[in-house]
Amino acid sequence: MRILVTGANGQLGNELRIVLAQAISDEVFYTDKEELDLTNAKAVADFVVNNDITHIINCAAYTNVDLAETEKLECNAINVTAVKNIAMAADGNGAKVIHISTDYVFDGTAHRPYRESDKVNPISQYGTTKRSGETALIALAPDSIIIRTAWLYSPFGKNFVKTILRLSKEQNEIGVVCDQIGTPTYAHDLALAILAILKCHQWVSGIYHFTDEGACSWYDFAKTIVKLTENTDCKVKPILSDDFPRPAARPYYSVLDRTRIKATYGVTIPHWEDSLEDCLKRLKEL
Ligand SMILES: NC(=O)c1ccc[n+]([C@@H]2O[C@H](COP(=O)([O-])OP(=O)(O)OC[C@H]3O[C@@H](n4cnc5c(N)ncnc54)[C@H](OP(=O)(O)O)[C@@H]3O)[C@@H](O)[C@H]2O)c1
């Protein structure tokens, strides 16, 4: 395999650097915007041809959900145009694509975990562009794998875990929304799932859902972060989404059903609390 990892300076990209380096000896090219701007179709096509790429793992995205409501063009360029460019380059060269998408393609009105076949209905600009990226990829490179994930965190970049760690040191009370339910997902676990797909001898295209096991609210997640760090000086208080208005709407319920990825690729998924402990340990060692 000759693998291209895009968006390699982001949370998932950084975890893939660690996981792939430990597990495979294949050639892996890690690129971010500076090395390969995915919105440039010719640059993407040339990179794939010149380096004889066989697999593309697209971790690049416009991920600022609130800013996406105003920066529509920028968001569309990365979440849609760039995906089209990757799809065309891959299709033209027989390369396979693993693309990452989101639980925000759903509207959050379900009462059981979302399956891959459930109706999508994004309620934000970010979710809409991520869904358009999915449909473009399926149309242009139908042999691709799309993994929808949710609530990603890691020791890298900006994320909820790092925000709560900072706020809980600065304040003695923080309010966190308790009426949005999902699953915190350690980017390291997602990187291991991607590795399992790469190492498997069968390639089964289509959409997969991957998050860590379990489900909770953002409030539960924040409370667990503070509890695990043994910080008794900060109280986490439940608040309602209506009391914390944001530019972008969020799904109230976006738990994903992980049956398909487990059945197809034999992926073992840890519970989110166990993975959170591991991430906090790594953050402490930094
Ligand atoms: N974060 C979450 O909670 C979450 C939840 C569900 C799904 N996802 C999906 O999971 C995937 C990985 O997320 P993540 O949290 O690892 O994202 P991330 O940390 O925001 O990393 C994305 C990377 O893509 C890069 N990028 C942006 N525009 C680019 C361009 N034109 N060409 C090349 N690279 C570009 C970014 O660079 P700059 O930083 O310089 O812009 C950044 O390094 C994404 O597809 C995301 O939509 C994330």
C-alpha cells in the first residue's frame, strides 16, 4: 500500500501518524494544507499520480461548526469541493478512499441509535456540507468507505476535553448542556478502526458508523472529565441548550449504531469512559 493521509495535522491525522507508524511498514504520506491544499484539484490529482497512491484517508475538514454558519464558502470548499477532488483523483488512478463524516448529517430526532441506512437531515451548514461530501464521493468514487463519527477528542488540537480541563482550572462552576446526547469518541480508537480496515483483506465499500461504546450528554462527559482529574474545586452544572444559544443548531440525539463496522471488520470498541481515562493520562504526561 502507498497511503495518503490528508488533514494530517488535525486530531485524527495525528493519531493516525502514531497508530500507522507502530503497525505497518507501508509508505505513508502525511499532508496538511501547506503540503497539499485539497481545494486545488490539479494538485490533488498530481500528488496521487506522482506518488502512485493506492489508498487515501481523508481526515481534512472544515470542523468549526459555529463559524461554518457564516464562513459558508470556506466550509463548502473543504467539506465538498476537496472531497470531489479526492474522489476524482482516486477514481482516475484506482486508489481507494476512506473518508470521515459526521453524526451531524442527522437531525437528532431519533429515539434509538442511528443506523447507516437511516434518513439524513442535517440541521447546520457543517452537517449539510459533510452530507454533500458524502454524496459527491459516492457518485464519483463508489468504491469508497465513509466512516461517520462523533464528538472527537484527543491530546491534539482543540476539543471539548481540553476546553473542560482549562475551564475547570479557571472557574469554580461551569454550566454544560445536558439535553444533547451522543458518544464521546477518542480519535485514537477511530485510528485503530481505520487500521483494521486497511489490514483486512476484504474491502466492503459504503457507509459505516464508528464511535466509542456507550452514550451520554455533554454534561455527563464534562462531569466525568472533572471527576477523573480529581478536581474537587469545580462544580459542573447542567444547563439546557436553550440557555446556551449557539450560531449552529445541534442534533439533540446523535448516538450512532456501530453494528456494521463491528460485524464487517471485527473492530473491538472500548467504552468512552475507558478511552477518556487513557487520553487524560496522555495529556498529563505532555
Ligand atoms: N472534531 C469532531 O468532533 C468531529 C465530529 C464528527 C466528525 N468529525 C470529522 O472527523 C474528521 C477529522 O476531524 P478532526 O477533529 O481530526 O479535524 P481537525 O482537527 O479540525 O483537522 C482537520 C485538518 O484538516 C486541515 N485542512 C483544512 N483545510 C484543508 C485543505 N484545504 N487542505 C488540506 N487540509 C486542510 C486542517 O488544517 P487547519 O487547521 O490549518 O485548517 C486540519 O489540520 C473530519 O472529517 C471531521 O469532519 C469530527
